[in-house]
Amino acid sequence: MKFIIRKAKTKDAYKIRNILKKYSAQADILIRPLNDIYENIRDFFVVEYKNKIIGVIALHIYWEDIAEIRSFVIEEKYRNLSLGKKLLETALKEAKELDLKKVFALTKIEKFFINNGFKKISRKKLPQKIWRDCLFCAKYPDKCDEIAVIKKI
């Protein structure tokens, strides 16, 4: 099987939205409006197989030294092929090239991130994320079941 990991292009926006929408409920991924995906298309990397996008990840910069991994999903039938790890490594490589010092994520797959060098932290240590995105989540603050993880680059 030949999988291609590449930067997303504007022509991928609909496909990115569709994969995020498909897995939004089970993975608690925020469904991004199409205009948000277009505005942030440079944040995204995709995994392509036979001209079909089967995975996506975004590296979203928050400040001069910190970024977030978000919109991270692999189509279910392609999981356990190390594609998630390869996508994460691609995003972390770009973070390093951008001279970022830390990358964080809010996740339900804590073990995956811990196995890839992240450490668990309190969500309170991520005020930029809380004030920008979490305030708009129906689960904030009392029902949030995501774990905050961070990695120093």
C-alpha cells in the first residue's frame, strides 16, 4: 500500500470537512466550518491513499512558542498501520522547523500521545486554548472528558 503524507491544498477542504464530520461524534473532534478550513488550510496535513484522503491532522499556532495538534483523525479501516504516528511526526517536524518550543493537544487518545513523547498536564495551563475554543464547547467546563497533553520540541 502506498500512502502519501502531504500538506493540504485548497482542493482538499471539502474532503477534510467530510472526514472531520464523519468522526466528530465518536472522537469529539470539532466540526470546522468550511470557511475555517479554507482560512487555515496551511495548518493541515493529509494522508492520501488511491487519491482519497484517509487521514488528517492540523498544527495550529497559538503564540510565538506554542501550537496545538487538532483535527486529528484516521479513517477507521486504516488505523493500526502507524499512519497516525507518521502524521504526528510530520506535524512535529514542521513545529520544529517553525522554532516552536511546545506542542499540545486536548485528546481522548492520551495513551497514543504519551507513547509519542507527550506528557499529561492540567487544562488550566492552556489558557489560550480555553479562551479561544473551549468556551464554545457544550462540555465546558464540567463535562470535559479530554486530557491535555504537551510535548517540548
